[in-house]
Amino acid sequence: MSKRKIRDAIVRTAISIAAVLLVTWISFIFHFNLSAATSLHLFLVTVIAFHWGFLEASIASLVSVACIDYFFTQPLFVFYITDSHDWIALATFESVALLVSRLSDQVVRHARESEVHRSQLQKLYELSQNILLLDPQEPLDQQLANLIQSTLQVRGVVLWNAYNQQLSTAGICDVAESELRSTDLQEDSMDNLEATISRRILHSGTRPIGSLLICGRHMLDATSISATASLTVGAIERERSFSAMSTAEAGRQTEQLRSAVLDGLAHAFKTPLTTIRSSSSGLLEMNTLSGTEKTLVELIDQYAEQLNDLTTRLLRTARVDSADLKLKRERVDLIQLIEKSIGASSQELSDRPVYIQPTARRSIVMADEQLLKMALFQLLDNAAKYGGLGSSIMIDVQEEPSEVIISVRNDGSFIPIEEREKIFQRFYRSPGSDRKASGTGIGLSVVKRVTEAHHGRAWTDSNQQSGTTFFLTLPRMI
């Protein structure tokens, strides 16, 4: 108990004793009998208990018994009782006084606790309402700290957000900032009643995402502090969800724009390329060119055909990005499809040997052959670009109970764990990959889109010793 509380208790006790003495003097001056004096003292003790508490009322009741004994029981003016009835009366008075004091104290305490609880609920409701009105354009953490400090009327608030490693303060907290930043998020929550400081670990599910420190919480109980922490977690997670949704929507719109540009460029290239090929093929068929002229026209025809193939792939890529991608399912022999894809990728593979594992299973699936061929081409092209010089490429096909797994492995490249999901994002390229090989970051996103369109999965596994393997799965035919 603080010195101030002790001083206040002494003052209230002194006033209570003075009030008992005053009532005793009035009762004696007006010649009240024992019954009237006892009733008046009992009323006074009840009032003291109701307003100040059980301790003050108990002391007042003991003083009242002494005064009644001295002034109103025979013999008068001595602390001695001869009549047994007076003993019973005084004992009854003290018992009733203590009982009434206790009941009054409980009623008052319950009323005060109810009022405090109602006030805390009102503050928590106000806090929850104001959290919904926070400005999404401003930093959330600082807004939350300011709002908690002003709404709960505490001396200070410190909020540590582990997501963005930000420390936000509002008001005054007598805690070193370095200590707050280094606090272990696995530590249990804490309530320091003497320093009026409470700390809560912020959990999203079972994962700690930060901590909340509230200083000067005189009128807040532990439950209210925990409820405040829960509201804070909800606000942080809601802001992260909105941010993720906004990013996803912006990414979707960007992808739509890029796909539209790709589609437009591909169609724009198609017409002049068709004209060039028709002209070069016509010149060759006329057979009127000399040796050098014929060689040059053959080069034009050859590279025009390559550009035409690239444009066709670009159009297919744009079609893959379409939300209403429709599959033309047919029976596809995967080993045959892989062999065709290897032949079609001979230019991209250059001199790299490609092997199909002897243990590869000859599996039949219902799939869109052209889209699967495009996905395999992207995997082979990716393996050739990033594999070590002269390294081989291994392809395998294995059957699981519900799916067929195709894998493409190359030596000499390594993908860190944190990059293995990102590389399937459209236009994303790992840091430093531009120094190894040219590219646009489209190929693997096409693989993922084609695989998901077939209700399959795509992922990668990478090891610095054994290289990198890309996997895609397709549902098995039953």
C-alpha cells in the first residue's frame, strides 16, 4: 500500500472516531436511552461502511461499543456492565455492526468494480470503433499507438511490429528503447502492478508478431490489457490482408496489361513475317537465283521461320494468361511428347545432351498436348540456360497413386529457398540471373499456369551439389 493510501486511511479513521464521539455526546446531552443510542450508533457505522469501507466501520463500531458502555449502561461512567442483558445488547450491536459493515463494503466494492468494468468496456468499444476509422494512407503502427494511448487514457504506449521491425511510441514509458527492440517475443506477458506497466506478446495464431507495452494503467485490469492486445493484432493482420489484396489486384491488372501488349505485339509481327516467308519461299521455288543470292534468301527464309515460331509461342503465352483458358484434352503419351519437345528444342539446347531416365514410366494422360509441349519447352530452355557448361539434362517420369510426376534436372545451378516460390511469378528473375543468361521471366510462370490448368502442381528443388530439378504433376488416368 502506498504512503498516500495509508495517510488517507488514517484520516478517514480519525474522522470516523470523531463522528462516533459527536453522536455519543448528542445522545448523552439529549438523554437518549440505551436502545436509542445503540440505533443511532448503528446507523452511523452503516454510513461509514457504505462510504469508506469495512476497516473504518469496524474501528468505529468498537469505539461505539466503548462509548455506549461508558455513557449508557449501568453503572455509568465506568467500563463495566452489571446487567447481563446489557452484555447481550452490546454484543448484538457489535455483531450487527460488523455484519452490516461487511455487507455494505461488499455492495460498494461491487458497485465500484461494476463501474470500472463498464468504463473499461466503453473504452474498448471506442477503441475498436476508432481502429476501423484509421487512415489507410498513414503508417498503421504509429496511429495504433496514438489511438491506444488517447482512448485508454494511459501515460504511454509502445508498439513493436515484428513484421516490419518498426517501434512506435505514444506518450511516455520509462523503458529503454534498446531493451524494447531486443525483447524476446517468446517471453510471457507481464503485469508490473507497482510500476503500473503491462506487456503483452502479440500472437497471430501461434506465431508471435510483436509486443505491446502500456505504461500508467491505473484504471485498467489485466483482461482489458489482453483485449487491447487482441484488437491490436486484428488491426495489424487486417492491414496486412488489405495490403496483400491491393498488391494482388495491382499485379493482376498489370498482368492483364502485359498479356494484352504481348498479344498485340505477336499479332503485329505475324503479318510482316508471313509476307517475308511467302516472298522468300517464292524466290526459292522460282529457282532463278545465283549461288550467293540463293544462300542469302535461304538465310532470310530460315530466320523468318524461326521468328514465326517465336511469335506463335508468344501468342500461346498470351493465351495461357487468359482467365478463361480452355484445354483441348486428348490422350497424350508423355514419353513421346518429351521426345518431340527435345527435338523441337534442339536449337535452344545447343550441344547439351538430354537423357530420359531408363526408369521413366510410359504414362498416358488426358491433357492439352500443345500446352504441355510449351511447358516442357520452357523447362528444357531454362535448364539449358542455367546449367553448367557441357552439363547434361535428365528427364524422368514417375507414377504416383493419383498423379504423374515429370521432372527435369540440370547440373550447375542453385536456387535459394527464399527464391523457389518467387521464380514462378510472371516477369520475376532471381538476383544475378541476368548475368548468367538472357530472359524475360515469363517461362516458369507459363509452366505453372499450364500445370494448374490441368489441376496439377509445379515446384522446384535445388541443391548446390546435385543441381536443380523442376517438377510438374498431372492427374493420372483412371
